[in-house]
Amino acid sequence: MQVKKIIAFSVLLALAPAGQAMAASATAADSATASTQPASSDCSNGFGTRLAAAYREDAQPADPNATPTPRRAMDAPLDSPPFPSSEWQIGALPAPIGVPDTNAQYPLEKALACNALGHWMQRNRIEVFGWITPSANLSSSGFTNYPLSYNTRPNRLEFDQAVINIQRVEDTVQTDHIDWGFNISNLYGYDYHYTVMKGVFSNQLLNHPNSNGPQAGKVYGDDPMLFYGDLYIPWVAEGMVVRVGRYLSPPDIEAQFSPQNYLMTHSILYTTDPYTQMGIMTSTRLSPQWTVQLGINASNDTAPWNHSARPTLQACARWVSASNNDMLYPCVNSLNGSDYNYNNVQMYVMTWGHRFSEKVHILTEAYRIFGRNIPGFGPGGTPGVVASSPLPGEAGAFGAVNYLNIELSPRNMLSIRNEFYNDERGQRTGFATRYSSHTVGITHWVSQDLEIQPELRYEHSYDVDAYNGGKKNDQAVALIDAIIHF
């Protein structure tokens, strides 16, 4: 077992110096040599040559004199990279209204630019890109790392996710015409265990025999995780975006997609709350500082055509201070009068962001979630046995998490996460206990196309043994992943 652990970490760690070597080699080449190398825009070369050229070009330093893209929003408060985003968070939008599409053009899109498909995509502002995320972990647990996610299987290499995105981002900077956008994102890998929506290819998880691991379902699965259309109407207040389809649950600091996170693992708070919703969401900018959001969906992680669907309201508001140093984002993320059904929890959440400087900021999130009339959680159950009551009852949880994020250099970020979580009756994690978790990690950008994220995490359960399947009250894990963009 020890040999396997060493091999697992060695393989993944090898990606870092290899990527560094490629970047350093490209940077060190003199201008005469560089001029003889094919360019990704040279259509006389084949697709493979253009793709390799795009990776080589992306390893070069960004142009510090590049002209900023015009925007109708407040200045970007954060540096990205190394932070995963340059904007204060807001869900159900590609970016705050008034912020231009600043997505990087990744190698696949550059290599496609010379053919008829690429020309059509450029004319119509269609983007295609993605990433692959392998990982490895060493854990003090032997059977399961849960409620750590997504790296639930301990002491192994893991194929977390391969994601392909096809999208068009609506132009919300202009105010003279209606515009539209869409997003289709497909995820394959182990992480599908946490993203599946009931009624959307969910049989591979919900109706599949146990995979002889810590989680039910197939070991690796596929999830068409996002499919929505956006309509931007500039004449409603200072601009409104109407989103229809399956979208990410708006409030969280963390996200399902690897590149959108400060750390590679997720908080317990995030692990146990809603992931995606399907419905209609409106986002309206009242001023550069205020945006309000209203929506209705089929309840958390449930498709409207599934029998578990329940009409559910959403309401959020985002405020940013005039100094751009503070952000508040309260959300009623799930509100209905129905009993618990699949993941139908009521959820009230608040996020606060504060910028100490351009290089240091914090993000703090707290929520209360609960479900009504959940089978097994009424009075009269066996003490210490979760869901042992013959009657239904209410069960919920409270969680709070804080991120301290520090820019060490333009290519390096340090993130420290501390969390408290109280699963009051054990309905969310399977154990009625209070938890704390403490995580420190670094994101190193080898180039625009390669991120390396090593991380150390320690967590503890206070009232019962909740780790390694109920055998221990604490857990220590060392992890690393690589995000390889294409």
C-alpha cells in the first residue's frame, strides 16, 4: 500500500516540473528562434501543429500593455490569475452585468480557428474549451474520506473530471440591443457522484449497484451538468438577464468545476447543499452596486419532469460597496411549502467578501438548511441511531466557512479555509455531530493552460465518530491535483 501511495503522488507531482520546464524553455528562447516556430494562427500548418503552437504561446508571459476591454461595471476588485475570478461572486450569470466576456482563448479554440467551423464560431462568438483534472491523495482513513469531497476514495490516484464547454456569452456592456447567450457543459469523471440531477441520466448513480467503494453508483459517470439559454434585455432597469434551463445553484463560494475554486477539495458546507437547479432565473442590475435575482425552479437537483419535483422560489440580492472593498450576497436559495423529497431542503444563505488589498481578501459564507417531515427523523427513535424513528420529522444543519486568500505572486495563490458545520440530526452527512475542518492550499499557474494545486486538510467530529465510515473522530489528508486546460 505504501508503494502505491508513493507512485500515485510521484506521477501527479511530476506534472509540475514538466510544465515548468516547458514554460521556461519557451520563455528562454530568443526572438530569432521564436520567429522560426509555427504560430497557432498560421493556417498553412495542420491542426496538431497549431494546437502545439497554442500551448507554446500560452506559456509566454501575458502582455502587460494589453488594452483593457471596455466595461460598464465597477472595476474588477481582484487579480485573476492567480485568483479563480477577478469579480465578486454572483450566481446565475456568466459575469456581473456590465462586465465583458474576458474568457481566455484556450488552445483548442485557437487550433480550430482556421477551418470553416472555426470561422463560423468566431463570427457568432461561440466558444469551445475545457479541461481535465486528475488528482491524488494520501489519507489517514482507509475506506472513505467522506464528508471530504470530491476526493472520497482514499489513498489513490483519481480521475476527477473531464469537462467540455460550448458557450456564447451575451454582451451586457452595450445597452442598445437585446443579446443572447447559452452554455452546454458536460462533465465526465468521479465527480459526477456530486453533480447528478434526478431525472437527468441519474440512473447511473441512483439505480446502479454499489461500486464496492464508499459511494453507490458507477465509479465514473457522465453528467450534462449545464444546459441553459440567456436573454439579455438592456432596457429593464440597468439591464436584465433571463436564464432558462439547468444552472448552478447561485450562492456558494465554491463551484463544481475545478478551475472556479480556491482549493481543490470542498467544505462540508458545500458538500451537503444543493448543486444545480432547473428553472427560470432573472438577474436585474439596479445600479453598479445593486443586483437583484428572482427565480422559480423544480427544487434542488431535480428535473421538472421527475416525480420528485416541487415548485421552489429563489430570491437573492448582491451589494458591492462604493469602495469595491466589500460585497454582501444574501440568498433565499430554496423556498417552498413541501415536505422533504429527494433533496428538497429549505436554504437561507449569506456570503460576505472583504478586500484588504488587491492581493488579500476574505470570503465568508453561512447558511441554514432544513427539510420538513423527513422519514425517520420524528420522535421516538433509537438514541444515537440516525433516522431510526418510526415517524417523520424536521432535520437540518448550520454551516459557516471562511476563506483567506493571498496573492503571493502573479502565478501563485495561497488559500486558507476554516469551517464549522453542525449536522444537528445527521440527515445531511449520516452522523449527528458537529464538525470542524481546516485546509491550506496553493494554486500555482505553470501557464494559462496548467494549474497545480497541492493541499493539506485536517478535520474533526466532536459528538460521534464520523470519519472512515464511523470508525474515527478525525482525519488528515494530503492532496494534489492538476487542471489541464484545452
